Amino acid sequence: MLYYSTLIRYLKNPVTAILLGLLLITPKLQASAVNVNLASSHEIAEALQIPQRTAERISIHCQYYTCRKAEDLLPVTGVDRTLLKKIRHDLIYSIMERGSGYSDDC
């Protein structure tokens, strides 16, 4: 009960209530698109917000087997269907996809 009364007291302060409201509606950091066939493990980990070790495994896997779809990552240790569902929309497989930031000034 002590915590509830303390929360009510803080919420009566308009500044605290506004800050709490902003905290609750602020979107969480979103992953950014990354080409798993070309990016380094550090770029993959940062862009997809996944552990570095998993990103290293993805990078190595995609160096040996060119990934063309999200399911190509399922054999990678640390990648399951739950993680794949989370990162699927941020995966790029070729230079021509989704304005991946790569220049065509070759």
C-alpha cells in the first residue's frame, strides 16, 4: 500500500504526470535496416539490436550461404522464430532493396 500512496502523491504533481505520460507514449528504439550479406557483425548487432555473438553467427552464415529470405537465418544458433519475427522487416538481402544506403556510384 505504501507504494500506491507514493505513486498517487507523485501523479498529483502536474510536471511528474506529464513526464510519466511522455515516458509511456515515447516509442522504443527501433531497429534499422541492414544487409546481412554485406554488413559486418558489429553493423548487424547495432542495426537489429541483437547480441554481438548472434550477429557474428549471422554474418558468418551469410558469408558462406547467401541469404535471400528471413528463413535462411533459422539454422544460425541463437536465431529462432521469435527473433526472426522481430527482425524480419529490418533484413535486407541485396543492394537494390529498400534504399539501403549503399551508393550506386560504382
